[in-house]
Amino acid sequence: MASLIEELIDTLNKENSEYEKLLELSKRKAAVIVARDIPALEKITDDEQTVVSDISALDAKRAQVTADIADVINKDVETLKLSVLIDLLGKQPKEQKALSDVHDRLKVTVDSVRAINESNAQLIAQSLEMVEFDINMMRAMRQAPETNNYGRGAVSAHETLGAVRGFDAKQ
């Protein structure tokens, strides 16, 4: 059982390291989004995909080790959370402290990643709103205002000021 606990602690430490990498990438992404640097954003996104892939592999390993521990101590793997496992290690203070420390660090790191990602999502939404605003402004600039000139029968002719007419071959 001790080797399984050590393996779990090692896996969680590696997982925390990967989340720290993801946190740094997310922080860099915020500046890139503000600067509207698309090539840099693509590079960061590719790097994030690599880190997320590594995290997924470590998460699968953690799940397997947790299942093995649940088998050894005869507990349901669904109810065996890290906090429960920490409490069960009362007779092994060294392992209990190590597992508790890595659990706390991982929680702080994941919460930081979540907060930065929420901030980045808001930045992206604001950037999209600005792009939409710019497009609408460009469209509005292309359209000339209509005049209120009336033709025969008192019906508006719907003429536009400064409208560019098609090419006239007779001129």
C-alpha cells in the first residue's frame, strides 16, 4: 500500500507541475489576446494542447492508482476522494502530510488556472465585440444616407447622397 501512496503522490506532483505550466501559458495568453497577436495566440494554444494532453495522461494514471488503492483498502473507488484518503492515513503521518500538501498545492493551482481562463474568456468576448463593432462601422461608412427627395406622385425616390453608380459606357 505504501508504494501505491508514493506513486499517487508522485503522480499528483507531476500533475501539479503540468497545471503550473498551463497557468503560465494562460497568463501569457491574456497579454496576447489584448495585443490581438493571432500568430502568438496560435502558438500558445498549441502549447496548451500539449500540456492538456500530458495532464490527461497523468489524470488517467491517478485514477488507476486510486482504483488500486481502493481495491487494497476495500473501499468504493467512487467514494474514495483525496480528502478521505488523507483521513485514512492517520497512522502514517509522513505520507498523510505529503498527500495533504500536494492536494492543497494542486487545488490552489487549478483554482488559479480556472480564474485566469475565465478572465481570458471575457477578454476574448470583448475582442469579438470590438471586431463586430468595427465591421458595423465599416458597413455604415460604405452606405450613404438617403435623401428625402420626392418624385411624381409624392413618393420618396430613395436616392442616396454620394452614391457610386455603376459604370456608364455612354459617357
